[in-house]
Amino acid sequence: MPRIRTIPSLAALGLAFLLMTGCATQTLTPLDVSGVQRLTTAERFTVSADGNYHGWWDEEPLPGQPTNLVIFSTTQNTVIQRIGSPQELTGTNLETLQSSKWAPNVMLVLDPARNRIMASFSVDTKGQPSNDSVLQMTITGYEGWWNGTPEDGDVAGLPNETVQINTRTNTVIDSFNRTTKGSNINYTVHPDPAWPKDSIIIVDTATNKVVDSFPVDETGRPLPDQ
């Protein structure tokens, strides 16, 4: 027996389409994305020759996205750019921006009205966006030949006790005694003008001589030798 196939009418097709797509009068509520960072990678933040930073705030705002913002430099401890017509900063705003958790080379994009950090990115010494962490880095010491043990276990000629001194602050930040394996060493720092500036120096406490040194930035991160 031959199969019979029916052809639906145009009205039936239209009804089926509505059933698949939903009611034509349905109202869609825009999603509030005010707390979403659209662009988060450093490469998407740029700085122009006039010193202004550019990013998602230059694009057409998404639903709920604030348009009155400030860009705050933790290095300069001040607002360096205003976007739209932001309100004057309050004490609460400044407390957020000046938090000790931020690294000293960070740009913070703040919505002052809601006191919300909408984005943050680190910059290098020339102000160019970088991939460094925006959070403060706490360094409590360094590892090197002066406090390590060679693979063959031969420690002959290595200092028995050393202290690590930051010449930016002339303070001991770490120490090590090879015999006791301890780091609780009482050492009084006597600054020497001959010490390299803005550096970490390794001092052999037996001789009070500098046996190694390397430059660091203000956070304590080692810098490449000049």
C-alpha cells in the first residue's frame, strides 16, 4: 500500500515555528553584567601617547555596566584618569584603593558609586600594561648557594651562617645557620656606604663580609643585572 505524505499548510508551519521559538510577545530581561570584567588580560588594556588608558570602558556599555569610573594608580597614590562623570571619592573609596593588598605598580578601575573594583592591571616602569600580579607580593627570604646544600653534599668552603639584608631598608629579612638549620639569628645591621643600593646582600656573619648580592625592586622582586 503506498505511503501517503501530507503537506502542512502555511498556518500550521507558522504555529509550529512559534512553538519552537516561543511566544512572539515574550519579554526578555537584560542580564545585569555590572560585576563582570569583560576584558581581563593585560594585552587588552593599552595606554595611548597622551597617557590615557583604554579598555572595555571605551566600548558600548553592556547592560548594567557602570560608565562613571576612575582609574587609580597605586604607584602615584592618586586618580590619574576619569571616565564619564564619576562622583568625588569618599573615605570608603580611598580605603579600598589604598589597601595594602595591592602591589605598588597597579592601575585600579573603580566604580565610586558602588565602591567596586571593576578591573585591575599591573604596569611596568613606563606605564605599559603587564602580566604581573596586581596583589602585593610578600617576600620573606631567598634561596641560593649560601643557604643550600650541593648535590654531592660537600659544603666545604660555604659559609656556615649568613644573613640576608635589604639595603633599601637596612633590615635583615632572613638568615640561616648551616649547623643548626635554624633561622633565628640575632644580628645587628651596621650599614656600609659601600653596599650596593636597592639590593639584597648576603653577609657571612663569621667575617661580616658581603659574599653575594643582587638588585631588587621595591617589592623585593629580583631584577636583572644592569
